[in-house]
Amino acid sequence: MSAGARQRYLSVVRGDARGASPTLQRLGLSAASIPYCAAVRLRNFGYDRGWLKTHRVPAPVVCVGNLTVGGTGKTPFVEHVAGFYRRRDVRVAVLSRGYGAETGPNDEALVLEENLPDVPHLQGKDRVGLARSAIEELESELLVLDDGFQHRRLWRDLDLVLIDATAPWGYGRLLPRGLLREPPRGLRRAHLIALTRCDQVNEADKARLRQEVARLAPGVPVIETTHRPVELVNSDGATASLETLRGRAVAAFCGIGNPESFRRTLTDCGADVIAFRAYPDHHSYTRADVDDLRAWERGLPSDCHVVVTQKDLVKLRLSRLGDLPLWSLRIRLHVETGADELESRLEMALGDRK
């Protein structure tokens, strides 16, 4: 889906687009949601009753997932979890479906490889097979299942579910009418729920979200997290302080699930975002894209910085865009509340393999 098509789709499902045509489109998307909903309910019912087989592997599995499509900040959370175990000398492997990885590792795998070079990342449709390969061939002692909350074939010892505080419920409808992968009551399967991007909502909205989560998943602990930028990094490995952005004109572009959160992060760093482009999530940049971006760069001030996410930079592998330096923003997860609860759950999942 192109960036323009995605924006049109979102304007329809949000209800922003008005008129006869968007109304008919919403009706069509609602009709398409009915069989999707039936399939999701039937599948979950089958796993809940034990009619569909869940495969256990001889290593703990920690799953990081969500309820919606799009960006909830899983990559920094996966990095945080994998880093927690590596600091304890546990051999970790990350398993993921690998969306956008048809010709090699996708952006998430490349970012994790850059930030956690000693953690292998296996991608493919068969997560059970990947798990067995990681254990038998790589001697992995613990597996982190990335974006696997709906992948119930692989047994997990700990289910961590992320909810983006800025857009928690996917416009309140299942795919394709909304962005929900399954009904919100699926949260009851979670062992811990993490609210992400909590710094980008006010206290009243955050309190209402916590109340709704408590209603949907009573007794499940809830923690609050933020994504903190720590530095700028370019494709040559050079780094720069975030102060570089303060008061400076910045042009930015990204291909992630929640582009507005990236723009907001840059603004919070003190940058003056004078131009911004959003591409579809997991966008693979072509030569035509780069040529177009270089033409875009020629219209920017000579003292401007161009900034992308780390997911974009690992695919572009450029230190400059035309005559301007190209930087990425390196992000780390910070647990604002519930750090002890998260650590306790991670330790419990490890069990006697510490």
C-alpha cells in the first residue's frame, strides 16, 4: 500500500473522510470485518479449548505483541527484553514473522542486529520451526517472540502485550474496518500489559486508558513506558548529541506504523520540523524513492538536518541525502512505572536457567 493509499484508508476508517463514497467504503469494510471476526473468534476458541495444538519447545519463550496493526513501539521493547537477558549471560534469539523481509532481513531485524549484535534474529512464517532451529543449531537458552501475541501455535512462558497510549484501540473495530487484529478482551491472555508512549498523552487520557484496560483484563498488571531518544547516529557509525537538534531546522521522513509519534519526538527534542514525509510501515526504499528524496532535499535550507528513524536508515545506508547530513534517532525504552514488576516477570520466565 502506497503512502497516499494508506492515508486515504486511515481517513476512511477514522471517519474523517465524508461523503457518499467514504460512507460506502466504510460499509464495505464493515462487511469484510464480519468473516474476519468469525475466523479470529473460532481460532481463539479452538486454542482455548485445546482443539488446536500448541507446541512447546525446550527453552523459555517470551512474547512481545499487541492487539493492533501498526506501530506500538515493539522494537525498542524487544531490544529491552533481549538486553535484560543478555546482561545475565543468557543466550537469546529473537523470532519474528519478518514482514517486508522477502529479500532479506527486514528493518526491525537490521536495527536489532545493529543495537544487539550478539543476539541472532530468525525470521519466517513457521515460528515453531524457527524456535527449534534456534535451540538446536544456535544453542539458544531463551527465545523472544516478536509480534507473536496472535501466533498461538508456539507456547509462551510470558506474554507481554503493548498498547500505544496515543492510539490504543485501532479505531475500535476489527480489520479491515479498523486496525484491531482481535477483540480487546483478548488482553485477558496477557501476563503483563505495557502502555507505550505515555509521555505523549495527558494524565486524564492515561487514567481513562488504565481504567479500560483494567476492565478488559482484570488482575493483569499494567506498566507505563516511554520511548526516549538517546542520540543521533549515522550510517558510518558516527554519533551526535540530541542538542544538535535544538533550535535547528529539521526535515524528516519515515516508514513506520506511527509516523506522528516520530514527528512528536523530534519536536520534543527542540527541533523545528519544517518538512515531513511519511511512507508505509516497513517501506522498502527504491532508487526512485531516493532520487525523489534528493530532489526534495534540494528545496531545503542549507543548514537543515535530515533525520529518519533507525529503521529507515538501516535500509537506506546513506550518510548524506544530497548535500545535507542524514541522521537517525536512536531510541531506548524507559519504564516509567512498574519496572520491578516487569523485571520480576522476566526473571520468572527464565526459571532455573539463570
